[in-house]
Amino acid sequence: MRALFKAYLDLQSFPQLRLKIFLRSDIWTRLTESGFREASHITRTATISWNRTSLLNLIVRRALQNRELCEFYSVDEQLLASTTDQETLFYWMFPDQVESGANKPDTLEWLLSHTQDGSKQTAPRELIHLLNSVRDVQYRKLELGEAEPDNRQLFIRTAIKEGLPEVSKVRLEQTLYAEYPSLRPSCEELRGEKAAHTVETLSRIWKVDAEEALRLARKLVDVGFFEDRVVKGVPTFWIPFLYRDSLELVQGTATD
């Protein structure tokens, strides 16, 4: 990566060439934390951030590329001028909730919360992967003769929930483990455990002292595997929904 940026800086002397490098913020942090003198010469940067509104817009834009879907719902790209209209189309396609209940999130919030890592950020890649997976699950259900969704919707609740394990597996194995292989043993030792841990429970599971457990936990926070929380005054390391299916985790907080 350092060589790439050095080449980028060298090529700035050629006005005929204009290069753009797109880099995840966590990779840039890894690149600079051990020292990168050339970073000070990179003055033209922009950070792309995603929130609920922009991710909803992403979903709807992709949906509007389907001509049959536009005809089915009698919509076109003019709908993109209104966030309210975008959300209306979203809930024409999806049920109101994935899990029923007064305290349960609506479907869009469920999708976003189940595709975010410990940084509390939802990456478009995981969201799109989940929606593609949900589509494939729904196709299989229809091919097997299961009932069609109600109210002209395209997906049923169970298809949404059943689409998540594939995303969880790919994110864990092809992203986290591929980029941070040294952290794989620590993650795998949590397989089948509870989804939230204290330093004491991690020390027991990893068979290390509390100081080493905290050091490892902080590393896992940095890469988004853990979300750092405080529960009743106690530092707690919470594993996001994104990783739970692939590690067969159980809801709740581990005890000593």
C-alpha cells in the first residue's frame, strides 16, 4: 500500500494523468499508525460516509434499475426526489418488521443493524450482499411452492432472517480472517459462546491473564469484531449481529 501511494505521488508530475485511490478508513489507519511520511503530501482527500438516508437511497436506486419492478409498482426515477417516497417503495417491497413486537426495529433498521460491525458503521457491501442473499432465499421458497408474500410485497420475514448467515460467514472468513489472520484463533475460541463478554470471561475462554485478555479485546475492537460498551459500569465487549451466525453465538452476556 505504501508503494501504491508513493507511485501516486510520483505520477502527480504528469498533468495528463489523474488517479483516484479509494481506500477503507480502517486500512488507512493501519497504513499510517506505524508511520507514513508521504501521507503529509496527500492533500486532496474526501471521506465517503453512509447513513440511514444514503443507504435507503442506495437500495431504492438499485431497485429502480429493474424495469419489471418499476412497472409492477408504477414508479420511476422521479421517486428519488423524495426520501419519504423512497421509504414508501421500500415498504411496498419489504414487510414492516422482520421480528414482530412493539420494541422490535422496523425492517430497514434491522437490515442496517445486522450488517454493521463494531464501529457501528454499515458498509454498502454487506447490505447489498444481504439483499442479494434474501432475494436468493425468496426465490428458493417460491420454487418449493411456499406461499407468496402478502400485500404485493416481494419478501417474507423468514427470507430476510435466513439471508443473513451467508453474509455473516463471508464477512468473517473472507474479510476479517483474510485481513487479520493473527486474530483468527481468538475469534474461533469464542465459537458457541455468548455474544457479550467482560475481561474476566475472555480471560477464562482464552486462557490468558486479564491484562493480555484486555489487550486482545482492544485489538478486536480496532478491527470491528467487538463493540466496546459499558454495562452497569462494567466494560463489556459486544459482538455485532454481523458475526453471530457464523460463530454460532448465543444471545446474552457470558458469566465468570
